Amino acid sequence: MILGIESSCDDSSLAIMSEDFKVLFYKKISQYQHEKFGGVVPELASRLHTIALYEMMLEVKKFSDTIRAVAVTNEPGLSVSLITGVSLAKSISLSLNIPIIGVNHLFGHIFSLFLEKKEDFPMAVLLVSGGHTMILDIDKFGNIKLIATTSDDSFGESFDKVAKMLNLGYPGGEKIEKFAKNGDENVFNFTIPMVNNNREEFSFSGLKNQVRIEIENIGTDIKSQINNICASFQKTACLHILNKLEKTIKKYKFKKLGVVGGASANLYLRGKLQDLCNSYNINLLFAPLEFCSDNALMIARCGLFKYQRMEFNNLDLNIKPTTYFDKLNQSSS
Ligand code: KG4
Ligand code: ZN
């Protein structure tokens, strides 16, 4: 049994998974307290993790005898949040005399595709979360190379920022999607970012500014236009993802695509991705909706993968707030 710990941003979560993928324990405590600030306040996040992780540990204690390793997110994320989980993992490792396994949170998200089954690489992955927007190449051994990333805001972050402009609260992704359902996506004609260049790169800050200017122009009538703004913004942000993804599909000709990260719960995006993959005969995989956002089950699952390969860390495991992946060798295209 592997105990997984997740505390990289604003969700505290613990999970215990057995070797045959049975879930013995799963709990997540999300920090709604950030909502009034319109974004995550690191110092508050850190304090809330300390309280929530302790609370959940009381429930996990009864499994102490059966836990064989502790897997913990140690990169990337908010340093003060990562520290809480890593410190807890170290004390569990020391007191139970079991190995510690550092898990890259982004690699963890990829394992949300394999919560109940054996991993199946190689594949390409679209990661859309609050901190990242990436297209990744995973080889048959599970090694990750970067195909594309964002040069400014992430996909999820742009939803959060537009939601903040419209006073819809935080996190904004779900809220924008909800309002967009009742809107007309063709009312506002936002420009799709970087549509005429071939760079393997995303950019969302220009689109965010287009929305900001439109909101300022609308002024006091904004209430009547919220649904239409959300729908038009969501369409343009998703079309940007689709455009860039289609370019990489044509170049790298991958046959399997996994889509992970909190924003992969967006059903509009899922529908568009399904259409794109159908037209290129690509096998498309999503995580269960409940496990798209940050959770410890994907960390335990990734920990199991690393445990089976005996990839252990020591008590000097450090946090790494930022992750850099090497670019996929251009010559392999
Ligand atoms: O993966 P995640 O839980 O945390 C990070 O690792 O960042 O992703 C959270 C992000 C937030 O930016 C949130 O607004 C976005 O995912 N998100 C969505 C939706 N649900 C969550 N974005 C668009 N549509 C959604 N339905
Ligand atoms: Zn995440």
C-alpha cells in the first residue's frame, strides 16, 4: 500500500492505494478560504495545509501497519505549500521506517489516466491546469519531453483571471463554463492567439486583455453580457488549444493523447478535443471528472509506479517549486 500526499497548491489531500489499484482511503480538503482574495494566498495556503493534513492523518493512522511507502508531491508548486506535505512525508517515513518517493505533480496528473489500470506509454499528453499548459511527449519508459508550453498565463489561469474581472469568484474555470452554457459564443469576436505562426507555444495573456477591454467598453451593462462574454472567451481559448494541438499532431503524428489537469474537466473543451482526435484517428483518454483537479490518489498511483521501479528518495528530499522539461528533440519529428 502506498500513501499519497498532495499539497502543492490549495488542495490538501491524502490517499492510500494498494498494488492492485484498490483505494483504501481518499480525502481532499479544498481551501475555499482563498475565494475572497480572487487567487491563492501562499501564507494562508500553507497554514491551512498544516491543519487539514493533520486532520486527515488522524483518519489514516489506522493503516500505519500496512503502508509500505509514502509518495509526496515535491515539485512543482507553491514552496510554502509543498513544504507542508514533504515535511509530513518525512516524519511518516522516519517513524514507520518506510521509503519516501518524491512525485512530480505534473507526472502525477498523467497518472490520473491510470487510476484503475496499468499505465500504457508511449503517448502524448495535453496538460491544462492552473499552473501549466503543456503538450508533452511520454516515451515507452515514462520519460517526459516538452513539445509546447505557455509563454505567459496558463489556460486555467486565464479562466480564473476572466472570472475575477467579472466578479464570479475563484477558482474561475467551472464558473466560466457554467455561464458560457447559457451564452452565445459568437457575440464577441475575440482573436485566437498566435493563429498565424507555427511556434509550438501557447499564450493566453493577449486574449485575457481583449476580454478586459471588452468588459470596460460594455461598462454598466455588463450583467446582461456575462453569459456571452464567458461563451466567447471559452470558445477562443479552446480554439487556441485546438489550433496548436493540431499543428503538433500533424508534425509528430502521435496516435494516443491523454488530457489531464484541472481544466480538462471542461466539457466544452472535451467535446472539441474529441472531434479533433476523431478526425485524426487518435485514441483520446481523459481522467474521471472527479480526479482532473489536484488530488492525492494520482500521487499515490504515480508513487506505485515509482515503487515498482524502486525509485526511492532519502530524507533529504527537497522541494522544487519549478519544473523544467527538456524539449523534445526537433530531429525526431
Ligand atoms: O490541476 P488543478 O486542480 O491545479 C493546478 O495544478 O493548477 O487546476 C486548477 C485549474 C484552475 O485554474 C481552475 O480554474 C481550472 O483548473 N479549471 C477549469 C475548470 N475546472 C477547473 N478551467 C476551465 N473549465 C473548467 N471546467
Ligand atoms: Zn495540478
